[in-house]
Amino acid sequence: MKVKITPFRSTLSICPVCKKQIAARLVKKSSGWYMEKFCDEHGSYSTVVWRGAPELTDWDKYKSPAEDSPPPCPSACGLCSRHLQSTCCVLIEVTSRCNLHCSFCFAESEDGHRENEKTPDELYKIFRELVRDGRSFLQLSGGEPTVRDDLPEIVAAAKRAGCDSIQLNSNGIRLGEDRAFTKKLADAGLSFVFMQFDGLDDHVYKKLRNRPLLQKKLDAIRVCDEFNIGVTLVPTIVPGVNDNQIGDIIKFAIENSPAVRGVHFQPVSYFGRYPQTPKNSDRITLPEIVTAIEVQTNGLVKTKDLAPSCCDHPRCGFHGDFVVLPDKLLALTQSDNQNSCCSEPSSEEALRNRRFVSRRWKRDGTPISDNLDMSSMDAFLSRVKTHGFTITGMAFQDAYNLDITRLRRCSLHVYDNGKIVPFCSYYI
């Protein structure tokens, strides 16, 4: 009798309870790929990491270095020589306060705690150090950064320090409610906003954010548009809640171009306030989102228009580059382009690649042409500038599915008291 051999890949992970680094393997089953691991003290875990097409082995062709010792993540986290990618974008939490209390949140945000918030002058010194080290692409995050009245001063400090791109991660509430505040952010040099945007009805927001928010989101897009601040929509996709709205969110974003610069999907990860071990049915994987994009947009965006991340590990995300034309969405993605913007942080090529990515999310003030004849090269190139559009995704790892092989290729890092820490390690 022949025995069927199940293919697998060896890696390292951590125990979700004690956080000790343990051996793990990715195992192919009929329903997808699963991470299986065992802790001597806390038992075994099996977590889905890849379900559906494209097949994992077709998508992920990355090979780990031979005869190489992995880092002791996350117990000694910070970038060491065993990490294989430098920083593309560095995140700084400017507050732990928030004006929401979401069911799914990276941070354990609290109300009213200001004592640990650094002043704009203190942050300026950090920004200068980051720029000197080649880390000039900055995310301001929290908590909710807009609860700080001095956020425009923080943006101005980052600009003065030489940060090329200054991204704001925000739920958008204050951006729509406080027009004068948003204008100050624009005047200070804010590059663009990554705005929490989970769906197109208030049922979704009540479920995920505990209050109706759709009109707040629409107001934020309108006010940001008024001040020429590009907005990328960031939906956290949760099975059974908003996974049926993936296509509608993309269509909404396209209809609101050039105010909206794209959509950045985040499959739900289980950090923070989630109180129990999630079931595999509670998860949605990258290929399921990629497939849903094509199906739910009726082929407006095709799977072939989306390519694996080249900044991070291929299983960390995908990207697609487009231009919104008067009558269609034109894909510009170079699926065979493996140029990373974070392999060498100070190289001119790396900086050029980062600036290219940033320009797709920014609005640079180029006037929108009335010439809709795309047979004219000048008109087409102008359209690429004004109506650039991206569709991206990032699958963050939690304690149940953390893969050290992926973590070593992380290029989204968090500044933490002088250390630069891979994003997923920091939030675990």
C-alpha cells in the first residue's frame, strides 16, 4: 500500500501562551496550508495560513539562506544581523489614546494617558536620527494620532527633520469633523492618510468599531480631498462581517479617485483585545482576498494584476499598480519586478523606489486635465500622475501564526525607545 506524503516546510514560530520560540512546519492539507507547532508546556496548535488559489508554492518562491541561523525573535527583538531586510517604513506611536474602542485592534489603546507622549521637539530628535540612518518614510500612528491637538506640529517637525514621506494612520473621525485641524495637517506637510475603512454600511462599523461610522468616513474623504491630502482606504477583513464587501470597497474607491488613492486590505489578525484562541473559520488568508477581488469586481481587477510583495516575504502581502482612466481601470503592475525599496536603506536606488511608491499615494497638486482623450501621450501621462491607484494587502502575523522565516524579511518597523522592531514582533 502506498502512503501519501503530505508536503511541508520547516520553520520556527512561538508558543501563543509563553511566547517561547519553538519549531513549526507548514503542512499542506486538502483545505489549505496550516502551521503546526507544539509547545512542551502548552500543547499543540494548528492554524490556517493559506487557503485557495493561487497555490502557496506558486506564489512563494523565496528560499531561505542556506546554513543560516535565525534570530531569537521575538524575545530579543530589534534588528540584528540575522534579519534580512532593512527598513522601508518606520512607524512611531505618538499616543496610546484613542477615540474608539474597537473589537479588533493592534494596540491596547487607552483613554486619558498622556504622560508618556513625547513633545514635538522630542520627536524631532528621533526623526532626525531616523533620517540620518536612511529611514525617511514615516508612519505616525497610535492609538489614534488625531486625538493630539499638536499633531500638525509633529508633522511639521518630521518635515523639518527631512522625512521624505509622512503617512498618518487614522480612523478619520477628526479629519472630517475638524476642517481647520485637517488644513493645519496639510499645511504642515502631511503626505497622505491611511484611513480605517471597513465597509459601506454601518452594520460593519457597529460590529468591528462598536459605533456607526460610515458618514464620518465619507466626511473625512471629502475634507482631505478639499486640502489635497491623498487617502488610501484600509479595511480590516473579517470573515462573515465584511468579506462580501471587498469588491464594493474597491469600486467605491475607484469612483472616488483621485481623492482616494487606493485600497490596502488587512486580513484580520488576533492581537490586543481578542480574548480567546481564534478558530480557523475566524481567519481569512491572502489568496482568499486575492480571489475575492477578481470575483467581486467581476474581473475589473484580475488576479494576474496583483503580485507578491517584494519588500517583504512574498507571503506577507501583495501589490497592484493602476491608473483610473475615464472608462476603465488600467493595470500597470510589473509582476516580474523584484526590485526592493528596502534592501539597502541608504542606496539611491532604494530611495528612488520608495519615492515612487510614495508618489502613488500622494496628491502632488498636478491640475486635473479636462482632456480625456487617452490616445494623447501627454494626456495619458498626466492621468497617471493625477489618478494613480493602488490595491495592496498585508497579512500581519499574530502569536498563533508567526513565522520567523517571514519575520526576517519584514520591512515595516516600529520605533521603540531607540530600537527598530519588526511590526509583528512589536505587537505580539
